[in-house]
Amino acid sequence: MQTDLEARPARPPILRRAVAGLILIAAAALAIHIVIGLVVTIFWIAVGLAVAVAVLWALKTIVW
């Protein structure tokens, strides 16, 4: 005699699980793309600042 008082949750269909997996992969790829973009932006800002400091130093050395 078997009594099932609580219904067991059925596993989602394979297609639904595959779509969920693809969405997770797409979200991870987007997050990685954004992080890499931020790192590259910070790098170029640092390069721009270094160039500005170098130009100011060179002008100071030549003119003053």
C-alpha cells in the first residue's frame, strides 16, 4: 500500500531545460563582455592620463 500525500514535482521538459541553459550561457557571456569592456576602458583612461602627464612634464622641461 502506497500513499502519496505530497505530489512529487515533475522535472521540467528537456527543451525547457535546454533553453534555460542557453539563457544562462548568454547571460554569462554578456557579463564577461561588460567586465572586459570596463577593464579596457580603465586601461585607456590610465594611458590617456599618462600621456597628459608626459606632455606636461615635457613642456615644463623645455619651457621653464
